[in-house]
Amino acid sequence: MIRVLFILENYYPNIGGVETLFKSLAESLVKKGFKVQILTNRFDKSLLKHEIHEGVEIIRLPLRNRYLFSFLAGLKAIPYARQNDIVHTTSYNAALPAFIAFLFTGKKTVITFHEVWGRLWFKLPFMNRFALFLHYCFEQFILRLPYQKFIAVSQSTKTRLIESGIKESKIEMIYNGIDYSQFSIPEKKPHKRFRFCYFGRLGISKGLDLLLDATALINNKNIDFELLLILPKEPAVFLDTILKIIEKKNITDRIIIKQELPFQELLENVSASDAVVIPSYSEGFCFTAVETMALGVPIISSGQGALHEVVGGKHLQMKSLSAEALAECMLKAIDSEWSMKEAQRFDLEESTQAYIRMYESLI
């Protein structure tokens, strides 16, 4: 029986693509006889410090700030690392604690890199340049740590890792996967307006600034449309910034906001939308795209990072990373001027088996 310790800055019930990947993977491994521990942040005081969920042991440290987790979780990870055969972490904030655990225990340690931003850090909104510079330096630092394997979640991410100096022999490309049995398509409920939808985490790379600017650009046209934003409540400061932009741009009557929906209710809302918008500055994989395709809903995307690789079905790709290009795609969507491309499947079972082969090759 192989024992795997995942060191992650966030885990269930936090919302996001990284959390989706590792929850699905951890639970799949348990079903196949693996012993799995999760060492993560206790980002909410209502969460248990220790619990077993779907066979996965979760240990939560009282380090609500992700930066505190980076610098204080390492020593706490050492005894857990000793109990396991493999330590598996992820970019960014959990990378350093996992490396410290490796230094003290010598356990095989791998890191899943979701994307490599490099100079893109300096083009992102909502953060001052000094903070962006520090994040850039931290990314460069963890790229130079001697993990046994770097997992790329797409060909795009693999290419960026190689460009950053990682030897190809140390890279495994493993697509993320979803359990398609969970994505039965609910009956579509009609609504009067053409509905665009954004769902996912609040992040500086997600292009929400472009989406709100584009909404403002088409707001004054004689078109009846609305934008559904399905957002988490945290980080609260970022959410407050988004709400202020909506008010400042005078698009409140176009916006519907729903927060932290149960999974089935999320599917119902996405399925009821006419198009999902993914205007990201970069995506290393994009669960939002794969889940949207599983529901048969058309996608408008920036095409950045792995989006050109992952997105299929009915879709539109922005010609440039700008609000004007996004507005143009939104108008085309309303007029049903979609492009077509065969949609790939990204199956959880295939992803899990690839991880198992990689673990077995290390031990």
C-alpha cells in the first residue's frame, strides 16, 4: 500500500481548480487502496482541525494566511512526511513546506505546476508592482528547487516549464480529470435575457476586469442580456473591489451575483446559461472550461495558456486580451455566431492512473 502526503495551501471545502484536482485525485487514490493524508490550512475556524472525509485524512493547521503557511508549515510537515512514501505538493504557497519536509526526511517529493507565469506577473491587475515582483521572485525560486518530478497539467504548462529551465526528463504531463458521471445535464430553464456566466475563484489572473469592462461596453446597446457571476466570498477584499467596479461602471442592473452554491445548484445555473465566459490572462488547464463542456454550454475564452488546448465544442476565442475583443465575442454569441471544434474528454480515471504510474516509478 502506497502512502501519499499532500501538502496544499487550500483543500476542501475551499473552492477552486486546484482544490477540485486534489480532492478528486485523493479520493480516487483511496478507492484504489492508497493511504492519503492532506496537510492544509484551516482557513475557517468552523472547520475541524482533523477529520476523515471520503476516506481521506485531513489535517488543518491554524495558519489562515497563505504566506504564513509557506513559512511555518514546513516543520509541522516533517513528522507527517515520515509516515508516507511520497510527498505531493502544488504551486505556489505549499511548495516551500513540502521542500522543507523533503530536506529533513528524504522522501520522494513531486510538485504539480498548474501554470508558469514568468513575466506575465507584471501584466496582471489588482496588485501593485512591488507585490507582483515578489510573487515573480517566489515563482522563480520554487522552479529551482530539486523536486523529483514536476507535473504539468497541460502541454502548455509543460512547455513553460521547459522554457523556465526544467529538464524535460523531470517533467510528467498529466491532464486533470473530472468524473463525468456527476455532470448529468439538468433540464434547461428558459429565461428572458441572454445570460452570460462566469464561475470560479476570485483571482487576479481570471480576467474579471476585462469581463466587467466588456459588459460596460455593450451595456448601452439595444440588447437584453445579463451576466451571472458565481463567486466565492473570499478573499473578501477582492470581492469588495469587484462590487465597487460594478457600481462605478453603472452595470448593476446587468449583474446577478450568487455565491458558494452547492454542486448540483451550480450545475443547474451553469446549464441554464447561454454562454460561459473565461477571459483569463492565463490558464494552466481550466476546470471551468472542462466542466462547462461536460454540460454542453458554449464557451467564450481568451485562448491564453492551455485554453486553446482544452476548449472545444461551441466556442469563441478573443482576438486579443482586451475588453474590446471580449465585447466583440459577447455580441457574436448573442447572434449565435459560434465556431466549432471537437471537444476532448478529460477523464478522472485516466488522470488517476497516470499519477499512480508516476508514484510507482518513484518508489
